[in-house]
Amino acid sequence: MDTSFAQRRRRDLIIAAVFAVLAALVPLFVKDVYVQNIMVLTLMYAALSQSWNILSGYCGQISLGHALYFGLGAYTTTLLFTKFGVLPWFGMLGGGLISALIAMALGYPCFRLRGHYFVIATIVIAEIALLLFQNWNWAGAALGIDVPVHGDSWLRFQFTRSKLPYFYFALALACVAWLVTWWLEDSKWGYWWRAVKDNPDAAESLGVVVFNSKMGAAAVSAFLTAVGGAFYAQFVSYIDPESVMGFQFSLLMALPAVLGGIGTLWGPVLGAIILIPLTELTRSFIGGSGRGVDLIVYGTLIVLISLARPEGLVGLFSRRRKGAVQ
Amino acid sequence: MTAETIIQSLASGLLMGLLYGLIAVGLALIFGLMDVVNFAHGEFLMIAMYATFFLFAFFAIDPLLAAPLVAAALFVFGALVYLLIVRFAVRAKANAGMVQIFSTFGLAIVMRGLAQFFFTPDYRSVTHSWLGGKTVSIAGIFLPVPQLAGALVSILAFGALYFFINRTDFGRALEATREDAGAVALVGIDKNRVFALGWGLGAALVGLAGAIMAMFFYIYPDVGASFALIAYVTVALGGFGSVFGAFAGGIIVGLVEASTALLLPPSLKSVGIYAVYLLVVFIRPRGLFGSI
């Protein structure tokens, strides 16, 4: 049992490395800017959903307010850069740290709540932040902030001519989020989280420090999400509260993990690879009419997948594998 | 700020609060019955508002008269949503909670898309209804008549619901199924039928709210989203599992919203609602009257 678990982990790592290398080669053959844009978003959502999955999937604390951390990452980076000339790389790190601290400060009272009370608390906290940012004149209020673009530079992490640097950064971010999850799965924290998710009372009585393990999950999850937000701000070079902190965003971050397989290592990746291109394609090919056909297709898909595959699409793969063993 | 302004805005807050209660009670009923949060609740409200609008625009039926028709239509719709979607979502063996959230959320997106497709994203409103735009003055306080009618409908609906749950056979079946769905099957109650009726009833109540609101709110495909969040907060504030909690929660939310609007810029009026929710659950993690 133990050896097969270790084998599985090693195999996961090899598969991930092969995928990462293959993904890195794709832009050499695909030059179309529209397609590259979709690939950047897919990788970004894979990273975000993987981060969300740490708190909501592994630790079982379902957050529908992760847009807060995404927005904080985006705003910290952009405000530091536009107001104080701080390079986005430091802003990214700063935004991550601020978000992790805020996640813990919020976790302190919120982790006493259970079930829907917790979910609704995460929603309303993100909504409060959204409303405050919409009314905060120094931070651009509801109109948002334009990131001034001074031409291509790795130092300022801005690129106008090519999407490739963004692509490689997003790929790196997705890999980091995946690796962090991979590493945590087999760590003390990973075991604690599973125990907390399955039965917090039993875990507590067995000596798991439930509260601290939730705080740890929240901090890691928020940090990675904020780095994703900082990246997004640089990528689109314009942010406003609704587009980086809106409730829709919290759902969009959760969806790939839910459809791919919540609390699994590959779920968020698989979910993002299927969902994001589909969203973007339906939006540009049938959404152009402005008549909501893209929403109808997208929503129907969510209903069908969640009903037909409650354990997520990764279930398709493990079933086949089981069949092969038999 | 004079005492008059304060009383005036608290009075409108109270009326709005009763309406919030009416919007939320369907959600509370369904949750109490089977522990499912309907994430398409706001879209139920949206189609009720559209139904009222079209009855008015095509058949000149006033929203007041349309209300029972809309409630009946929503009853059928709610029961169908249970039978066609939710029935399968609750059967999920893995991740039941997430499946419920995302199957109803997916339905919400589909409904919004359909509304955009058939009704276009244009803002619509019911103009020249019997009560629309009229105000009445009671002891120097001006109250808009449509909101007043909404408050009355809300109180009547809660009264009827209370009677229904406590005094009728179906109400007892509802309560029994909510207590123990397995045991009621043994005494010959079809669980699915009770759940479908519960969903129908919950949808009918939000249908009633939608018909009233069509008199004084713009109607557009996304209108449900903002009210849905307030409805979730209202139910959670009152406490999940308590229908009375939704009534009390609605009144509190309405009053808090009105008071916040007095103190802060109007664009921040929802902050007060959210802050009060957090304050309440941090002190009492199961809401004011919740059983779980």
C-alpha cells in the first residue's frame, strides 16, 4: 500500500513534468495570438483553481470569496507600481503576503462557522471589499486603474508585442501551484486537512490542531491566488473592482476544480483545460450576438457535468485505470 | 438629520425588509426541508418579474391580479426543477454539497442566458399599474403604496405559510419528511412528491415577491443576482432551518439597510447588511433562530 502510494506520487510527478515540457513547446507551433491568449487564461485558471482547491478541496472549507485575494493581489501590485513606482515583482510578493495575512485574520473568526454559514461569510466579506474598493477614490474607485505601459520589459513585467512571456509566467505559476499541492498532499498538513475535512470533531480528539491547519490552508491558498491576481493585472494592464473582485470571479475560480474533481491533484488542471477554452470559444463564436447563447451552453454543461460526474472528471481516468488493473 | 428623516427611512426600511423576508422565505423553506441551497433563487425571482411584466404588457393584467397567476406558474416551475435536476443532485454519492451548489448555479446561468435570448438585455418596467407611483401619508410619514402592498402580501403569506405548515396534512407531511425522510417512506408518504411540492411552494412564494417587485423595480436578465445574495444573507441571519427566522431576518436586513443608507453613501448601503450578518454569526454561529 505504502509503496504503491509512493509509486503513484512519483508517477504523478513524471506525468506533470512531461506535461509541463510539452506545454512549454506548444507556442513554438501555435503562433495565433487569439489561441495563445486562451492558453494563458487556461494556465492562469489552472493555477487559481489549484490554489482554491487547497483550502476548499483538501481542507474542506468551501470558499466562494476567493475573488477577494485575487483582487488584493491585483490591486497591491498595481497601486504600488502606479503610485510608488515599485516593480510588479515586489508587488506580486507583497500582494501575496498581504493576502495571506488577511486570510488568517479573517480565518480567525470565520473558521468557527460551519457549512453554509461559512460559505456565505466568505461571499459577504469579498462583497464588502468590492464595495469599499468601488468607493475608494485614491484607488480609482469604480472606474479602476490603467497600468501605464512603457514597452516591453521583464523588469516591469510588461509586454506589448508578444504574449509569450505571459504564457511562460502563467505556466510557471500553474506548475508552482501544482507542485505545492503535490508536496502538501503527502505532508503532515495534507493528512491533517483530510482529517479536518472528513470529520473535524474526530480529528480534534485525535490531536489534530484543527484551527491551525485551517489557518495554514487559508494562508497558502490566499498567497497563491493573490500572485495570480498580480499576474492578471499585468496581463490585461487595466483593473477595476468588478472585474477582479466580483462574485462571478470567485465562482469561476472554483468551477475548474469542481468539474475536474474537487480535492484531487489533477482535478483543477483537467477542469481548466476543458472549461476555459470552451468558455472563451463559446463567448467569441456564439456570444458575439449578445443574446446569451454562450451562457445557455455553458450553464447546461455545468449542470450536466455536476449531475453526471459528482466526483469530477478525473473519475473517468481512475475508473479506466481500475479496469486495466482488473 | 432630523427625527423625521430617521423615522421616514426606517419605515421604508421596514417595508423593504418585509419584502426581503418574502423573497427569502422560499429559500428557507427548501433548505429547511432538504438542506439544499437553491443558487438559482434569484433567477426564480427574475422570471416571476418577467412573467408579471408580460401579463401586464400583453393582457393588461395588473401586477396585483397577476400575482396569484405568477405564483401558480412558479409553483409548477419549482416542482419541475426539483423533478428534473435537484432530485438527481441530492442522489450524488460524492461531494453532495458541491453538486447541489453547482447544479443549481448552472441552472441560474442557463436561465439568465435564456432571458437574454428571449427578452433581450433591455431594462423593462411596468408603467401605470394601479398602485405604481402612488404614495400615502400616515401620521406625517410618506409611504409608497406598492411597497406597502408588498409588505401586506408578505405578512399574509407568512401567516398562511404558518397555518399551512402547522394545521394541514400536507404541512405535517412536510415537517415529517424534513425530520426523517427515510421514516416517512415507511408510512406511505412519497418523499419525492413532498420534496417536489416543497420546491413548488418555495418557488410560488418567490413568485409572489416577483409580481409585487415588478411594480417598482426595473426588470432585466441579471436582476435576480443582487437580490439573491440578500436572500442568502437573510436566511442565514435568521438561521438555516427556520422559516420564522427568514421573516425576522428580512425585517432586520431592511432596517439595517435603511440605517446604513442614512450614515454612509448610498452605494455602501449593503455593507451594513453584510457586517451585521458577520457580527451575528461570529457571536451565534447558527444564526438568530437556526436549529443547525
